[in-house]
Amino acid sequence: MLTRDPAELHGMKDRGLVAKGLRADLNVIDLNRIRLGPLRVEHDLPSGAPRLLQGASGYVATLVGGQVTSREGLDTGSRPGGLYRA
């Protein structure tokens, strides 16, 4: 329901379920290692305004459209996603 309902609401019929023929964007999480990192303030917005960031560990991999985009918190360089406009 957390993924299927919003996907259907926005007309994305190829998302929201893990099933053959559908696009799968997944996080693989090691529940024994999941931890939040310290809060930090970054001033990296175009206006120089601050934003609050917090990292996490325990994410084994992130897959977008079946391609691994992150492994053990490190970017793989894969960019299978794109901009979605309704």
C-alpha cells in the first residue's frame, strides 16, 4: 500500500509492486545493522540556505529499475532513473 497506492494515484502503472514485467525500485536493508548517523547542517543550496541532513547505515543496496545504484552506502555511478512529469 505504501508504494502501490501512490503509484496508481499518479498513473504509474509499471510501479508499486514487485512483479515480473514491472519496474522495481528496492532497498535491501540489514535490520541488524540499521543505524542513523549524526545530524549535520549543509549550506549547499543555490541560495546558500542551510538544510539539515542525516545519513544512515545498514542499507546493503538500492536498486532502481533492476540496476544497483548504491551498495553498502557507496554510489555505484549507475543512473537508470529519470525525471517523471505528470
